[in-house]
Amino acid sequence: HGTSKINDEGHLQIGGCDATELVQQFGTPLYVMDEALIRQRCREFVDAFRASGLKFQVAYASKAFCVMAMCRIVEEEGLSLDVVSDGELYTALQAGFPAERIHFHGNNKTPYEIAMAIDAQIGCFVVDNRVELHMLNAIAAEKRQKVNVLFRITPGVEAHTHEYISTGQNDSKFGFDLDNGSAYQAVQEVLQLSNIQLLGVHSHIGSQIFEVEGFQLAVDKVIGFAAKVRDELGFIFSVINLGGGFGIRYVEGDTPLPVASYVQAITESIKTNFNKYDYPTPEIWIEPGRSIVGDSGTTLYTVGTYKDIPGIRKYVAVDGGMTDNPRPALYDSRYEATLANRANDPIEEVVSIAGKCCESGDMLIWDVELPKVSTGDILAVACTGAYNYSMASNYNRIRRPAVLFVKDGEADIVVKRESYNDIVGNDLVPSRMKQVSK
Ligand code: LLP
């Protein structure tokens, strides 16, 4: 991927840095992010939209990987930013991300989060439901502000990895239902609310999607709704947000399209459909997360123990696991791996990679082909840039790894490895218990 290659010593090299040297300097487990590849992915989205001639915003879905240095990259590349919590919002603001390019998502924004976002003057709220709509209007009124919103609708298109299915769609915790009239009612209501400016609608059909059909179907649904709202309520949407979900290649057999193909399918289907209804072409927003950072990340681990159960399998244990990558345990996600210190060695065995947590489900990869593995080898697991650090935990009180950005042979720590104090720093021993001095 990206700037990764194998150097003359047979070591994996990422962003011009020898992975084994990174390990000596920074330890394992270690998240290594290829900065040039992140920037390239940002540009692929922007360039594809520019080519379409439509007005657009590409908002990076920060839930995939939200740290201050990442917010800086997103800002520099001219993208907007999607946040879903006060923590993500705070990170973006601390990084100096321009508030007007921040979009706030989520199905249960608290009054505190809403107030914080209004005070920061963020660009747009993606309103998920009626309760939020009225809460937002009330808080905005108190603050004498008018806020921009999109309505999140459930388009009845649910995309899965290899297929999309039309659902009855009432069964989602997110958004206003299109078919039962609640989205329409919300538009009627918002037109009466003086502290809210409706810009348009938002639809997100799923994640790790390979085909374009789901997005095209969502556009179909959205234009139908937009036309009804125009014809019956006289209101025109100026923004359509089609969410994220563009797939990436984790393992052989995953068949994502190039970023430009998704964008093209969306912009083409917008042009055709909105023309058909003689509707002014809206601004198109999207929210890619995984496809911006997923393939830029590699996790480096040190191999510790291993055991062979003859005729069954060889378990190879690394110094991380579900704490730094919960995706295999949560979703049965699959990954590929190599030995970073012996990347040219011939494949000799099929092993299964176990984490170090006290849990049988803590397996990172079942059946991966590797050279003969032993203690001290450096295992590199690819495509761990999205939803790994952001979903990491301290289960078993394991400290979260450091995150490095590598580029042109330089490595910078963007998140420090957690310390023991990070582990116990928030613990308090009640005064009625015996106090121990250290
Ligand atoms: N917009 C909305 C409203 C979303 O809910 C999501 C993801 C995105 C954008 C970004 O989707 P992406 O482009 O990254 O697929 N933890 C899971 C993924 C959860 C995605 C949730 N929403 C995983 O590790 O696969």
C-alpha cells in the first residue's frame, strides 16, 4: 500500500522509514500511519468532485481516526470534518480546525454538546430526530443564534459488504423515516422554527460498501422526497449529503472501486435525477472515514510466545490484540500480515495470530501464511488505520499504543504511548479504606 515497500535488508519500509528501526525506537505495539497516503486519499475525493463541476464538501468522518494531527491534515487538504461527540468536537477545535467546516452528527446529542457546538459556531448539525430538533431550536433561541441543519433520513437502502437490500427501514436507531412520513413532517415543522435553517437532507447507507448501486438507489429516494417537499411545501434543498461507506481492500477478495468511481457514480446520478425533476442541482456532501485512513495504517507487534497443537494449528501470540484492534472480535473482520523484519523470506507455515488478552475471542488473524515465525519477530498487520486506534480500549488495563505519522523517512509521534499513570491516574481510593503510601 502507498509508500510501503521492502528495503534492501528485507525489512518492511513505510513512508521511507524502516519498520524494524521504528520498533527499536518507539516499541510495540505501534500504529504507523503513512501520511502521504492519507493526503493522497483526501485529494482523490476532492479531485473527483472537482471533475464533476458540482459544488461539494468532503467531510472526513473523524470517528474512523480522530486525533489532533489528523485534524490538521484534513484542514490542510481542504476537507470538512464530521464529528459525533463532544470529544471529537473538542479534538477538532483544539487542533484549530475551522468551526464552519465542522458537521455534528449523532442520534443522541446532549444539550451540553449542542450548546458547545453552537458556541463554537460550527457549520451544520445533522439532526437525527424530532426530540433533537426541538431541543436544538430551544437552545439556539436562548443563545439568539440561527443554526444550519440537515435532516438525517433513513432512505430504506441498507448496504452490506457485497449486496444492498431495501429494508422496511423503520428498524434503525438513526434518522427520520422516509416512508412513514416522519421525514416529511419534520420538514413541515422545521419551517415553523425560527432558529433553524434547513439546508437539506443526509443519508448514510452503511460502511465498507463495494458497489455503487446502493448510493444510486439512495439518490433516487432522496430526489423523490426533495421533489415532494418542493411541490407540496415550496421548499428547495440546497444540500444533499450522501454519507460515507466507501469500501477498502483489507484482504484478497475485497473488491472496492477506486475512490473516483464512487464519486463519479454519485455525481452522475445526482445530475441525471435532479435534472429529470427540473430541480436546481444541490451542493453534494459526503463523509468518508475508512476510505481516507484505513489503508494508511499498519500495526506493528512483537511476537512473544507460540504453541503448536499438532494436526490442529499453531497459535502465535503478539503483544497487542483486541485492545488495539477489536474489529476481528467484533465483526469477524479479516486482515493480512507479514513479518516486517523478514519480509522477503519464503512462506513456510500457516499460523493463527492471537492477542494477549484473557479472552479466547482475542484472535487477530486466523490462518495467515508466514515464514517460520518465532519469538522476537515483528508482525505487521496492514490496513489498520480506520476504527482501530479510535475503538481501542484498556481491557486488562493494557496501555494504548503510540501512533506515528511517517513521511519521507521522518517519523513523528502524534499520540504518545499511554503511561501507567494514564491507567491509574483517574482511580481514587475512598478515604475510609486503608491508604497505602508508595
Ligand atoms: N457518516 C455516517 C453518518 C456514519 O455513520 C459513518 C460511519 C460514516 C459517515 C463513515 O463511514 P465510513 O466511510 O468510515 O465507512 N466501527 C465500524 C464502522 C462503523 C461505521 C459507523 N458509521 C468498523 O470498524 O467497521
